[in-house]
Amino acid sequence: MNIYVGNLSWKAKKSDLENLFAHFGTVSRAFIVRDKKTKRSRGFGFVEFEDDAAGQAAIDHLHNTLFMDRALVVNEAKPKEESES
């Protein structure tokens, strides 16, 4: 399951996400989206779990909780819509 994590602190690192979400199961991938030019965090990222139940547990427990002084937005990631030509 792929999870969207929004309202991240600018100071948050990939390892912070991995540590936070590892309590719910095996994190297969975690990353924070960064601006291509400045490399600064854009304030959101994604965490991927091998197990859907672990991902759902993370959503249920972490959505709207404080992390690094920010209330997290945690929900299932939606696939990117293809732009129309």
C-alpha cells in the first residue's frame, strides 16, 4: 500500500518517515518530495508498505497526529492522473 503523508515539517528527513511508520510494519520505501531546483522539501512525501493491513493501521493511527510540531495528513495515495493531450 502506498501512503501519502502531508503537512510535513521542512526539517523532516527520509529516516524520520521510516522510523515513524516502521512501528506499523515493514516499510519498503519512503521519500520526501523535493523541489527540483532548490532541493527543499515540498512538505509532503510517500511511504510504501509491503502489507496493506500495516498501511491501513498507519493511516488509522497517524492521521491528524502531531509530528515535529505539525498535524500530519495521512491517507492512501491516489495514482497520478494522466494529463490530457
